[in-house]
Amino acid sequence: MTGPIGLPVRRLPWPMSADATAAAQVTREWLVTNGLGGYASGTVAGVMTRRYHGLLIAALPAPHGRTVMLSHLSAQVRWPDGRRRELGGREWVGADADVVGRLVEFRLEGGLPVWRYQVDGVTLERRLLFSHLQNTVHVIFELIEGGPIELALRPSVNFRAQEAPVSEPLRRGYQFDAIEDRYAITLPSSGLPPLRMLLRARDATFTLKTTRIDSVLYPVEESRGYHAHGDLWSPGYYRCALATGERAGFVASTESFETMAVLGPVEAHRLEIYRRQRLLAQAAPEARHGTAAELVLAADQFIITPAGRFQDATRARAAGDAVRTVIAGYHWFTDWGRDTMISLEGLTLATGRHGDAGEILRTFAHYVRDGLIPNMFPEGENDGLYHTADATLWFFHAVARYVSLSHDELTLSTLYPTLKVIVDAHVRGTRFGIRLDPDDGLLTQGADGYQLTWMDAKVDDWVVTPRRGKAVEINALWFNALRLMADWAGQAGDPDAGVYRTRAQTAQESFNRKFWCAAREHLYDVIDGEPATSGATNDARCRPNQLLAIALPHAVLAPDRWPAVMRAVRTHLLTPVGLRSLAPGEPEFKSRYYGDLRARDAAYHQGTVWGWLAGPFVDAWLKVYPDDVEGARRALAGFEAHLDDACVGSVSEVFDADAPFTPRGCVAQAWSVAELLRVLVALERRTAEPWRPVRDPADRGASG
């Protein structure tokens, strides 16, 4: 089904099922972003369950970072005879709302949330959007039938950093200012900008009636072992009249009133719809319909211009560029180098955003230090952290995919000196013990107190997945990078082309000799590592990392061993929503990712399913079985239904390792969305047929 001029619509009747429990109804969430890293998010039912839920989490310059500025907007329908009905969520504060308006449908129109309520003969819709590249949120109410009515809206706040616990006390000194129809909430002692508010509606008034809302429960925080009760403050409430067909638009922002006055909510909605139509129009033809089209819009949520990096912005503007990066996941991740490079093709190249891809690569190239790109940028800071062994090697892969699809040879020539520096630094040895072993030409890595691969869970001094040594995916990426450098050096007339080619050959010979585990007929996960409990320095546990030895464009593994690796991965790791991070039956295997931080980290890479790994699986499958496109499709069997779950219209970070594969972690993850979109486009290009979800219970792996 499509919405305004071709935009996809995902429609959820509400409640989801007749026997759904109240708890089940608050597990569906929604997300709207602003291209700066800011967002609005909550549950479909209107109940706040996470510290990250709110209608305006503004992306502010350092040292603030993302900040919860508007927590909630209660809405109430009122009739002349005195009846009052709350529209979902927690009860109206300071008024008698003995009946709650019934939510009958939730839908995403072009990725934007719309709620439809029915109460006492009245049908009312609420929709929400952000102004792109502004910290400005619009909430639009439209009376579809019934009425006339009065609509009352009460905003509530507790200004705090998004990561701060909800139990953080309300600070004293909130100040409420009114100039004509413009209202602002300020906390002078905080250094934060005011929260400015407008209501565009007929007969709009504001009633000053301050209220403290004590001990609001955030149940997801409670289940994750965090403080779960917090207080909010409200200065009063708006009222306006609505007749059938009329709209009322509430606007909240940290921008100036002059900026807010430029666009009314209706025009802001029209322009945002147009922006989304353009996103679909520029995407690859195979991504303009169906599930892929929804993922194009989901992908847009992760590509941002980071707020407050003024030096970067100045440098980029001087070169005719813009600073671009990728938010790894909502709600709590910032931009991570590894996630960005893995996601780049799906987020930008499959979506036709080649300019953004180039800007992302050039932005990260500026941050190369000692031959490494940053692992991540902490919230509210301008400088990156570099504790990663694989992000920089993924950078080579991302550059190659960008150049092959964009034909931007100028960017390649600009980045080439940096790429040479990176290779030289790895050969000499760089931070965190990342270095070439001259005896076999393979990369080793490891330093006390650090986890340098993507399996990086660590609790205090406990390293959950120790992988110091020569990790299988690091060396698959290293070989791929050397082969790419040999090709690029040859094109540039660089005499080092032969050096890169020789290093690649040495690495490949050593890899095939040393990583093959004959007893298990798959690859070791780590070799020459720290002695395990058994005393062995080679880790034979079955993990998905070995897939990259086949899936990457330059595959380091000898083709005669591909089928055996695929059998092991398919049998032990494949699920309908990605790959397990560890095979069932291994002593450390955990089937659920749940509980407090220690319990979750103990399971994070010890069985937990990762959605992004479906991408490398499909790549490897089609190399081993090039005619079995249906087999590749079956690997994606569970994702269509998942788009109705967790964050509606997006893909979660992780899932439990056993059925029903409950989604966990971040509700919207960049590389999950990117890799699913990338392979959907690739599969459709192979068959020239629309992708359809295939549900074949017999083809779900050992425990699927």
C-alpha cells in the first residue's frame, strides 16, 4: 500500500491482537529523526518506557550532546457538556479523564507516524514530524469526523542528557516566559537553550497551571537494571477549538522563534513528504517499492550532519563538502567507524546518495591517526577514540564499493595517500598491538584492557569474548585491503603495487594453511591467541566471522573449502533474522539477551543473533551456490514480519538466539537496515523480480 504520491505505508490495526496483554502493546516503538542526530521516539501506545523516549531529543553542540528537551505531550478531547477523554498514554494530569480515547490504528506514512483515535463518536488523527536539520518537532492533530470539540495539550519536561538516568532530580528554577502567543521554558542554570513552543490553531489559549508529575515508571529501564522512576514538570496547558476537517499544529523547538515562524506545521509536513519522495526517486530502481522502499526511508534516519563539529564543518565547506557521518543505532549509539563503513553501501549507494557516501569517507579520512580511523565519537565530544582493529580495514572495503558504483576517481586519488599510510602503519605496528607478523604476513592485535574486534563486550575487567591474536575476519579484511591496494597502485603507476600483491599472496597462503580446522571442517575464529582453558592458542568455536573469508570481494579462503564453511554456518548459526554469534552447544552459548548490563554483555556475542550478518551470509551463499537465489532469499525469511515489531519500519540491532527470536538491543540499527537493503537490491537485480518474504520452517538452521 502506498501513501502520498507513491510513499509506502505500513499499517498496524490496534490493538495488535484481541488477546494481546497490556505489556505486549507497549513493545512496539516509533522513531523520527532530524538529520542532526536528534530524534523523537516512544511507544505506539503512548507510554514512555525508556529514558530515551520523548518528543524532542535535541542534538546540541558539545558539551551537551543529545538532550531530552520535551518528554511528553498529553492530549485530551473535551466536549461542551464537560466530558473529557485522554488520547492514549498516561492519564491527564490535573483533570478528570475517566475514559481513555481508543487507539484504533497506527501507521507509518512514508516513514512518519500517524495515530488514529476513536472516542464517543469522534475520530481524531495525530501525526508527528521533524523539520530536517532543525531541532524542531511538529505534532499535528486533525479532526476526521465528529465534533466540534476542544483539544487540550499539556507539555511536560525534565531537561537532561539522554544518557542520564530518569531518576535524575528535577532541577530547581524552571522559568516560563510568554510573549503574545510565544512560550518558552528555560532552565537558566543549565546552559541549555530554551524550549520554545507555539500552537497554530483556532482560538488557541494557554492556561498557566504548573504541575509536578512524580515517579513516572519507565519499565524497559527497570528490566535492564537501571533506575526506572523519574519526575516531570509541566507549566500548564494549551486549548484550542477543532471542527471537522480542521487541524491544530503544536511546535516545539530549541531554534529561535524567527526560525519556527517560517514554516507552519502543515507546510512543514508537505515539505518533509516532498523530501521523502525525493529520497525514493533517487534510490536504485530496485529499492523504490515494497520492503526495500521502506528501508530506504529507514536508512535516512542514520545519515546525519553531526551537530557542533565546527572545525570539521569549516574545513568541509572550504572544500565544497559537508560533514556527514552515520549514527550506529538508536537510541544510544553515536557514530562508530566500523558500523559506518559496513553500512555505507546499503545506506548511501543503494539509496542513490553517492554524494553523502563521498562526504562520509572524506570526513573519516581526516580523522586517521597512526593508521587508524576512529572506533567511535563519544556523546557530546569532538574527538574520536581509536580502539579498533577492524574499522580501518572496513574503510578500504567502503572506499572500493563507493568508487566502483560512483566512478569518483578524484576521491580515490585524494584518499590514496592516506590508504598507503594506513597500510604502512599496520606493517610497522601501530596502537593496541595491531601489527603484521613478519613470519606469516598475517595481522595480529591485542592490548590489555581493550577489545578491538566487533565482538567487543567487556564488563569491568572481564573480557567476555577474548579474541587477542590473529582473528579470522581481521585477516580476511587485511587480504581484501592488500588486493585493493595492489589494484589501485597499479592504476596510479605506483611501484608499490608489486609489494602489495606479494604481501597479499603471503597472507593468503598463511591464512589457508593456518586457519583451517580440519576436525570441525570450518575455520578457526582466532589463531595464535591467548591460551584458552584447554591450553590451546587456536579458538575452534563456530562463529560467523569466518564468513568474511568468502563474502568479501577478494576472498582469502580457497574456494574448495567454501562449501564446508557454508554448511557449518547454515547448520549452526543461521536464523530467520540473521546469524547467531556463537553456535548452540558451545559452553558459553547464551540463548537470551536480557537482564542487567552484565547479563546482557555476557550474551552479546555468545549466541545472540545479529541482523547485519544476513548480508555477508547472502554474499557468501551466492558465491558458493550462484544459481540458488531462493536459498539466499530464505535466509531473510523473518525480516518482513519483524518490520511490524520493535521499532516499526526498522530493523533491530540483535535478537535472541532461539525462537521466537525476540528483538533486543537498539530498536533501529544502521548496519541491520543497511545490509538487509543492500542484499534485497542485489537479489532483485539478479532476478528482476520483486522480493517476497519466504517462510520455510524447514530451512532455519539447527534451532530455527
